[in-house]
Amino acid sequence: MTDLQLRFVPDPVLRAVCAPVTVFDAKLAALAKGMLDVMYAAPGRGLAAPQVGIAERIFVMDATWKEGTTDPHVFVNPEMVACSDQVAVLSEGCLSIPDQTSRVARPAQVTLRWHDLNGTPQAGTFIGFAAACVQHERDHLDGILCTDYPEAP
Ligand SMILES: [Zn+2]
């Protein structure tokens, strides 16, 4: 899937409400691998399908590879099922919005459910950078960008 190309604002695909993934096949696995390749090359820590022009509910994340530990994850049809009252502010960048960061306040801890590439349900709880990242990427699947939030102090 080396034909995947990063999309940048104001590409309308970045504002699409993405469709649920219903077929868990080799094509989906190839898409996920291609998305990870684009993410590592960018270089970034998270990438959602609309950022490569595909309006489907899938994103990839590797929160730690820049520190030397490669830990790729694929989230299909992710849903946030719980979040903390405690809020954390992080300066977020987006591969689709070059040379810009925005300070976004989000729940400091979130629990997600999703499907893996085999269609098997998964769940996990995320804190710190990973919590902000999964929320940022999940937002992409509803056409929401980090620059849509009011700048946090
Ligand atoms: Zn982004």
C-alpha cells in the first residue's frame, strides 16, 4: 500500500464522518500496514484512515517508537466507553496540519473498545500521551481536528 498519500487541510476527506469497517480481510490488514508505514515515515505517532484519504473507522498508533520501543497498534471501529474527570493539557500536532500545534484539554484517562484486524473485540485503558493520542485519532474518524478545540491555557 505504498500508494497511500498523506492528506492535508483543507482536504474535505478530513471532515468526513467515516463509515464503520465491516469486512476484516487481507485488504484491511494491508491498509493498516500501509498506514503504519506512512505514520513512521512522516514521522508521527498516530494516523487515522481519513488522513490517507480513506473514510473508514480505523486508526493506528505507536506512542513509544520515537523513544526506541516499537509498539504498533491498530484500532478498528474504536469507541470511547469511559473517561476520567481529570483533564490533561497536551500540545498536539497533526500530520495533516503541518507546522502547527495546539494545546488541547482532554480527559487524562480513557477506556476504549475496538476491533482488531481479525474482528475480535478488544478493550484497553490509556493514560498520558497515549490517552491524548487515541482521542485525537478517534476524533479524526468523525471529521474533528485538534485545531477545532479552544486553545487551552
Ligand atoms: Zn491528526
